Amino acid sequence: MSDAVEAAAPLTVLVVDDDVAFAERLATRHFAGWRASVRHSVESALQMVLEGAAYDAAVIDFFLPDGLGLEVVSALRLRSDCPIMVLTNYFDRDVVNRIHSLGAEYVLKIDHDINLKVFRERAARTLVRHSGGVEAFARASGLSQRETEILLLAVREHSRDEIASLLGLSEETVKSHTRSILRKCGEQRLQDVARRIRRAGRGQP
């Protein structure tokens, strides 16, 4: 990952659990070094997602005071393919199938320690793989260093204004670099380029 991008945009995780102490422990113990956004209800988590916050991973409790964590998972899936883990003490085959159908992992809270460690490492490896894919794509397409940084943040699903803020650029400068990226790789939208790189990182055509 580019040093500029790594410094400006550390890995981010959304933690949603109504047990305040448990949620803080997840964020500080299992995701040390990550920027954690901790929420305790469906409503507050949905607000973050719908406002366009980008996350590299998410850990979401199934039962929350104002609804089911699956509402948050569904909203995240409309905007992101980041790794998601659903934690619960509840076991039901239909629930497990629904969680899996949303591309999320199901883990019983009693087993969360080892599973969270593996999940965090896998999420970080996914980002490293995406970073390698971006760098290879950038070399093949003749992208500049700044264009590569912008593309990497787009692959991490940051919006144009977030990219501008993270890199200390104006939105017009980001637009100009984006036009150059699209011209060099023959695409119409930056999101399409980012999606292609993420799919390649997962071994999908």
C-alpha cells in the first residue's frame, strides 16, 4: 500500500453491538491499529452507512435494541463488498443461511476470540491483495503515483470527497486525476475500475 495512502487512510472497521463494554473491547483489542467506528444500535449504524462512510471490515451483533443487525449488513452490501462478520448467541439455520446469502460470516459469540483474529487477518490480507492489484494495474496502465493513490482509495470504496480530504487535494484536482485514470484504462467510471480490481483480487473474472 502506498505510504501516503496508508498514512492518510488507516484500515477502518465498523463495530455494532449494544453491549458497550464488549464493543469497545472488540475495537481496541481485536482491531488495534485500525480506525474503529463503534455504534450500539441499528439506527446509529445505518446513519453512518447511509452517509457514505467507507469501511474495510465490519463486525455486527445480530440482535440490537432497535432491530436486527442484518439491516446494517444489507445496507452495507448495497455499497460495499467489505468482509462482514455477524456475531450472535442465537443459532437458527434460516438465520445462518440469510447471513451467508449477504456474503457475511456467522460466528457464535462464545467462539469470537479466535474467529475475530482470523477474520481481522483475512480482512487485512484482502486489502494488501487489492493494493498489489492496484499497483500492478497502475503499472500496466501507465498511471502516475497520485493516480495510483486515488485508485487505491477508490478500491477501498472511498467517495470522491473522502479521497480529496484524505489526500489533501481539492475535489477538482481529484476529478482531473480521475479523468486521466479513465482515459488511460478505457473505462467510463472509476467505480467500474475499482470493482474490476476487487473482483480480480478475489479470483473472479
